[in-house]
Amino acid sequence: MGIASIARRIREKNLAYILGRFRTVRVAYSSGRGAVEFLRPPRKSTGKWLMPTLFGDAKIADIVQTIRDEAVFVGLNLPGHIVDEIKTFALSEPLHAIYDPKGPTFRYFDVSGGVAADGRPMPIGGVSDPARCPAVQKVINDPVLRSIVRKYLGHEPRKITTILDWSFASSMSDEERRRLKHGVIDYHYDVEGYNFVYASFYITDTDRYSGAHVMMKRSHKRKPLRMLFGSARASQEAVHRQYGQENEITIEGPAGTGFVQDTSCFHRASPPTRGDRLMLAIRFIN
């Protein structure tokens, strides 16, 4: 999105999209929200934090510091039984095309080589309201994950959204993927409210040939003005030139691999060519 899009959002009074680009604004917002929550009388516990954690070995303070320094912590991994439950759910649910969310639904096994049974090209198929899955709910409400989120943001998130998408392997060109709204294959940074952090989990084995997440470490901190005031997208060449190719990492791993990320950093998805990817993403916003 460029200057015209920014101007439109100003007219729409979507100031979060404008101001949320700036790290100083996000830090100030977090401090203010944290102070308000500190002064507010504590609410009666609903008991949901009494549930056991899925991440028993996690060192919360170290994880939060790593995200602050690097923009990501890799290694908050799901146990096998949770992975299996989520995958079984995603295999049985109707899916919608990313470029046609209200169009005909289909099932995972209806897609071959990135083409649905009805002939539509299919870069991504999404599950509607994945939080209906009990295993996904366990991840969303996990006390360790929520503590990481709360400590990183400095407050409780006001909004939580959940995405469970299949990315289908195919020989589709990058240009065709972009036309079908698979634009996340290009480097970009997110602007979701005044503050945000995402937790993502591979539900299938994932490498650079099956949709691995690629990102530029520490790019959540140091953006030049042309990147702050211009488009949130950038070419790979521009990102490498600004941050150094040595800071680029590709997150690969077996099913269950998880990472928590400040997605104001530059990141992208590898186009899958040899294997389908199923990924769960939980967005904690504001």
C-alpha cells in the first residue's frame, strides 16, 4: 500500500494503520495501556488460566527478550497430540479460496497440484473460524503463550483472530499467485492496530519448498522513512540492501514447530512447490 492508500485510511480515520507503523507509537501505546490495566481493579478470574500449559519448558522472560531483540522466537513447539487434532480438523473441514471467501467450498483432498476439482487454481484454502476446534482453543488460551503475549505487549490484547490455512504446492508462477491474492509471498510488514504479536505453528512438516516462513531479523526496529511512509511492501532486493542478507532467516521444521513474532518486521512466505503446508496463526492485536 502506498501514499494513496495511506491517504484513504486517514480519510476513514483508521489512525491505527498510520501510527501503528512507528515503533515509538507502539511502545508509548503499550505503556499507556499497561498503566490503565495496573490501575484498574482486577477482574474476577474465570479459571481459564488454571489449565495446564502445552509449553512446559518455556522460559517466558527469555522468549520475550528474544522477540524484543530479534523480532522472533523460534521453538515454542506444539506437542504431537495437539498437532494431530488440528490436522484432522483441517482435513475434514470445508475450505474457502483466499481470493473467493464466499465462493464454493471444497475439501483438502479435492485439490491436486494447486487446482481444485472444479478447475479453479487454488494457492490457499482457509478454514472458517478455526477456533471452533478444541485443540486450537487450547493453544489460544494456553497460559504460557498468553503470558508471553501479555509481557511483550505490556497489556492484555483486545482482539484475537485465528487463521488455519492450507497452502497448496504447485508450479503456479509468482505473478499468478499475486493475482489470486497470495501476496504474502512478497516481503511486507504488518500493521494491525497500535500493537500486535503473532504466534504461528506448522501443522505439517515445512521447509523452503513447502511454504516456509522467511523473515528479516531486527527489521521491526529500524525502518527508514521511505519504508514507514510508503508501501508496507518491499522487494527482496530492497530489504536485503537495508538490513543485510545475513539477517534473513528461513524458519523450517517438523510439524509442531512454533514461533512467536512481532510482525512489524519484514517477512514473507515461500511459495510451496513440493509439499502442501498447513499453518495455524493466532494474532494478538492492540
